[in-house]
Amino acid sequence: MRRVFTPTITAAFILALGASAVAKVETVKGQLIDKACYERNPKNNGQTHVDRPIDECATACAKYPLPLAVLTASGQVYQIVGELAKNKNAKLVPHLTHIIEVTGDVTTDEEGTMKIAGTDLKMAGK
């Protein structure tokens, strides 16, 4: 039984690694939001959030650093990871609440969260 079980586990492990490593380069356009607060309440997509005393809540959270994301016109949320999110979101903070385009590798983690390892950021509007 051990001879059958070990190859099966090994094959499953290799497939799992391969599935999570597959990434597709895409450009995602949408509003740059504070992901954590948006998930609590979809109205939290600007600087001021519902039931929060801080006028610049999104900026404060981003500098903490909590994750930022792109909210597309169709309602999809892509968490920004990688180079653009380094140093407490320093490259992203000036663009909070604006419409941006982020280019990078798009993956989906085991929990279903879409992530983009952004390598390029471009303003698309306010």
C-alpha cells in the first residue's frame, strides 16, 4: 500500500505547485481601493469610509500597510502584490481612489483571491 500511496501524494504535490505557479500577464483597469475596508463594506471605496472617524482612512490603512487592490468596473477585485506593493505601498498611495491600469502576473490563490504582481502602473483617470 505504501508503494501506491507515495507516488500519488508526490504527483498531487507537483500538480499543486504547478497550478499555483501558473500566471498570466494582464493589464487590469479600475479604481485603486483599500481592500480590507472594501471587503467590510463595498461603500468603502474612497478616502472616507463608512463608520470610520478618519477622513483619510484609505491612506492610513495603505501606509500601515494593509493590502490595496484594483476594483474593476465589473466588480472584480485584484489585490496588488509584488514590486508595486513594496515599502508600505509607497508607489501606490499617491494613486488611491484614482482609476489606474496595473500590468503584471495575475494569479488566484487557494482561497480564490485574485492577485496581480504589478510591475507597471499607469494613471487612467480620477
